[in-house]
Amino acid sequence: MLEVKLTKENFENEVLNSKGTVLVDFFATWCGPCKMLAPVLEEFAKEHEDIKVCKIDVDEETPIAIKYGVASIPTLILFKDGEMVKQTLGYQTKDQLENFVK
């Protein structure tokens, strides 16, 4: 599945109203670890068509980041059927992502 870019206009529909698993990457374009994580997430998204992978730029969508308590980036938040179930901070390897979404 291709990654979905989130904005305040589509966050509710793409994440909160989604059935199934959604992995949201809170990132910034200037963040080094975020840049390192991007290709890992892209590969993960291609290999897991059952999981929707979304990205949200915290500089463009600050109110959403604040709502979910994002204080450092990258932050990954896992949603299941529209409910936040867990989060992790910092760069993740593909193996770490696999364990996180289980």
C-alpha cells in the first residue's frame, strides 16, 4: 500500500474512521532520524498491504501532533479501528516495526 499524506482535512477519515490497522509517522522534513526512517517505512508499507501507513508533518499540522502528545520526532502511533493503541519514538529498523505492529 502506498503511504498516505495526512492533513487536518483527511486525518479523521484516513485514521479515526478507518477499519483495521493504521500506522502514523509524525515527522518533520528537517529531522535527520525522520529522513532515515522514511525508506524503512516505505519498504514496510509495500510489504504490509493490510496496514495503512500514513505520514503527517508536525510543522504543517501542529494541532494534531499536540493532540496526540507528540513531543519528539519521529513518533510512530499505531491505531486499530480508529483507536490509538500504542506509540514509539525515534528511528526504527524494519524488524522493530514488525514487532511494534504485532
